[in-house]
Amino acid sequence: MSVTIKDIAKETGFSVATVSRVLSDKTGFFSQQTAAIINETAAKLGYKKNMAATELVTQKSNVVAVIVNSTKTNFSDQIINGIQKKADEAEKRVIILYAGDRDERSQRIALSTALERPILGILLLSVDLFPSNLAILTSSNIPFYFISISFKDNMLNYIASDDQEIGYQATNYLISQGHKNIGIAGLNIENSAHTGALRFKGYQKALREAGIVFKSDWLQTGDYSYESGVTALQNYYLKKDITAVIAASDLVGIGILNECNRLKINVPAELSILTTDGTSLCELVRPQLSSITQDFYRMGYLGTTYLINNTQNNAYTNIAISQRQSVKSLNKIEH
Amino acid sequence: MSVTIKDIAKETGFSVATVSRVLSDKTGFFSQQTAAIINETAAKLGYKKNMAATELVTQKSNVVAVIVNSTKTNFSDQIINGIQKKADEAEKRVIILYAGDRDERSQRIALSTALERPILGILLLSVDLFPSNLAILTSSNIPFYFISISFKDNMLNYIASDDQEIGYQATNYLISQGHKNIGIAGLNIENSAHTGALRFKGYQKALREAGIVFKSDWLQTGDYSYESGVTALQNYYLKKDITAVIAASDLVGIGILNECNRLKINVPAELSILTTDGTSLCELVRPQLSSITQDFYRMGYLGTTYLINNTQNNAYTNIAISQRQSVKSLNKIEH
């Protein structure tokens, strides 16, 4: 027979209410010592709270489900830290589910693992769902937000950086440092998430405003990977035309940097690299990479806040999070 | 009123059994097209499988709970990929919970989030539990395995590399390359997990067998962090005594490398660095770092296998996973 809160109250001498508060991780109405005694007794007796049963009865869950890609981006941990922080403040719990690497079946398993349980909502981190899985999600009536990914049609809730602003800000910064021939590398300008297309738009806008005529080979598309950076630099190297490049991710930036190292191109003297993301990877390599640093922590924190507060609100919410420049090693060109 | 499998069977014309198989992600008894129709209909009708209810009735869960530190090691993803692979093969689901960064309360929240729900067992990834939390875990009667962490008393189930062998193998390899003055840096030889103590033991054994007298300043302890590597190199630099160093983690190795870069010490000509872990970080830096490469994927895969197969078996299981050398940039000393 399973141990109940009453058994623990009886064993310790505390009230059922106090035992319940301690075991629910509530704070403020009992001493540390009381908590210690109750927790020790609960452990000794083998007490196990059956939250699933409670949730089924009340139909109110305190769980936020987070879906991430299996091959995670290096910024996922920052987003998750923001999610955990807000969830902790609001006394909610977080479960994380891996959705494979652009694999339809894995996505569906992650989604169904979330939807088959009592949850208050779902956060999807940079997960570009297949249409079949998006249909399952949208028909579930469970609140959800996409984080760090945006969509063309604006019919889905998402919280991401303003990608056009990222492209614009990065390009303007390089122009302010005297660069005129500026590459943009490693981004996908065609997929359903329009991150890359928006960044390219911001880049073109900044060039246009500065009276710089864009050359088509300045754009080297890719998939935000290390390899995209390597390939982009090889293509740039053939023309020897650019003095600075905007990398679509930290990994693209490091791919470019390492290929420069192999080809004896001095960074930043011969080529300045400005990456997008600004995770700790920028500080591990030498020279350290400058970046347009996105506020991933805030995306996670805010997404969780909206999920918790707006569970009945069906209005589409698209939030743009601002970013900052982290300048470490860029070459300034004097004209 | 909620939509049932029967409703979907009625709507699509398929049998309840077929609908059930499709919606449970079973394979082999229906065509892709059947699956598509059933899934579309389920999505259209807003079908939501209530697995928690099913699990409460049957008392059999198909969920593996994985607990990780919030400040994750860079090898956690490899372990989780191994876990996901095995879980997928066995038709189990995986939920991941963050346990803070050596924080007692966060650990307890992660543990209770797992234990309050129907799960078949828990895997703890490099999580060094506080005694109070370990008591909760061991008294829960839920099967568990620790992964990539080992314990002195051998009274807990764990699956990890053979850390003494790692220290022995690393040292022997450097000796075989002509090194005699070999540092070991960034490891903790005192905490309850005895990873560092075992590696140091293997290191000492290899030195002894080669007739090399250990000098106390060759050991630079730390906490497996980047900063530990930086500090270790600064201490080595004062003596200028060693020609090679074994780093306790990839991050320790990169800390040493970057501090060498700052102090104009040529790697590997003046100092060979052999790191422990062997994650992709070793390939991002220049020069690339050689490593004793641990098989983290296999740890996750095997841990999940044991959890699924041995849920009734209370014998302590401690498995050592072998590792391999990945040599990229080491200096050979000719005598």
C-alpha cells in the first residue's frame, strides 16, 4: 500500500497541511529543520507523490513541455536556462523532449509524448515542424510558442530575434568600420522559416543605404553549419574580393576562421568575421570572434511567461528580442 | 467530449485495432497511406491520446526519465543520442529534466518531477546528487543508472569509462612518444565521484612502470573547466618543466591551448596537449586537440538497455566502457 501525506504527518507529528507544503516545494511557512525532517521521513517511508493522478483529476497541469532538435544548436542551453528560470519562479515544472534532426517520425514521437500527458503548453526551440506534425500541434488545442524561429505567414506564435534587424545591424556596423565589400555566408534564404531571407533583406537594405552595389557572389548560402562556413570561404577565396563577412551562426564563423587558418589568410587583418549568435564558442577560438549576440536566455524566459500567462489567449503573438554587438577582433579600414 | 480511437475508426472506416496501431507508432501492419489517412483524421478530429490515464491503469510506463545538469557538459548530447536510439528501438519514450548546477533544490525538483509521474526508470547523466536527494532516489524503488560518473562505494549502478584506464592509457601514450615530464591538469581528486582520483592513479601507475619519478607540481587540480586549464598552464609556465600535459576534459585542454597562445608557447612543438573526452570541440580549435575519446553514445545506449531489461534486478551493475585514442597534434620527442 502506498505511503500518503497523512502517514508522514502521523510519523513526524506535523500537520497534513505542513507536510503537503514541504513536499510540494512551497516556501515560507516552515523552518529548514521542519523541511529536513519531513523530507527525511518521506524518503524513509518511500513516499511517492502521484502527480499524474492529481493532474488527471484537476485537469490542470504545471508542466511546460519543451521540444528541441536532437542535433542541438549551441544556443539551446541558453534558451532552456531562461525557460527553467521562469518556470521555477512560477512553480512550474519543465520536461524536455528531443525531436530528432529534421525527421518527421521523431518529431511526431516528441509531439505525442508531450500531448499524451497533462501539460500546460509546449515550447518548440528552433524546431521546423513537418506540415503533418504542425497539423497535429495546431489541432491539439494546447497552447504553444515557437522560440528562435520565425515564419512567413505570421499565423504561428513565435518569439525570436528580429532577423532583418540582425542583418541590417551587422552590415551597418561593418560599413561603419570602413568595409565596402562585405560577404554574407551560411544562411538558407529559401526554407519555410524565413530567418535567412530576413537577414539577407536587412543586409541588402544597409548596403543600399550606403550606396554599395551588391555583387551576387557576396551571398554564399548554406545551412548554418560549420561546413557551410568552410565552403563559403573557399568560394570567397577564388575572387579575393571581400574584406569582411557576416557569418549566419557561430559555427559558420568558426568554419570560415579555420579555413582562413588553413589558407594562411590573416583574421582579422585580411578578413574580418562577424558572426551571428554570440555563444561561448566565440570565446573558445583564437582570435575570438566578434558577433551580433542574440538574447537566447530572454527568448526562453519570455516564451515561458507568455505560455503561463496567456493560455486562453489565441491571438498570435510574435515578439522580437533585441540583440547587441560583441566586438572582439574586427579590422577597421581607413579610407 | 474527447475524441476516441473508435471515433477515428468510424470516420476513416479502418478497424479500431489498425487505428490503435497507427496512433501508437507501431509498424508493419498498415500502409503509409493508411497511416496518413488515420493521422490526418486524428488531427482533424482533435484526437489526444491520454497516456497518463492508460499508464495509471496498467501501472506500466514506457517512459525513461533522464536527469542532466543545467550547465551541461559538452558530451551530454552524445549520451542522450544513445539513449534516444535505444529507447526508439524498444518503443519507449524519453523525457529530459534539468537538475541545476550542483544545486540541491533544483536536483530535488528534477527528481520529484520524474518520480511523481509513471516512469520505467531514471538515468542520471554526470549528476552528483546531494545525499538528501540520493536518499529520495534510492528509497523510491524506481530503477536507475548513473551515466558517465562513478562512485567509490560501488553501491550504486553506474555506466562510465574506466577512469583509471584513461589515466594509464593517456600517460603510456605520451611516454611512448618520448615524453618524460608529463603534467595532469584540471581534475578533482577529492570529491565523492572518484573519476579524478582514478585517473590520477592510472597516471601514477604508468609513470612508475616507466621508471619516471612523479613531481608534485605536475598535478594541477581543478574542476574540469576551461578556467582550470588556464590556471594550470600558468602554474606550469612558472617551472617550464613539462613537455606534455593530460587535460581532464576538452574544455581544460582548450583553456591550456588558449593560454599557450597568449604566452606564445607553441603547441605542440613546446607543449603537447592530450585531452580527455574527445568531443567535437577538439576539432573546432587550432591546432586540433588529440584526445582519449570516450564512447559517450555507447554509455547512453547501454544504460537505457539495462534500464529496460533489468527493471526487477537489484544487483549492482557497474560497466566500464572502453575508449580510443584520437591523435591529431602531438609532438614526438626523440631521445
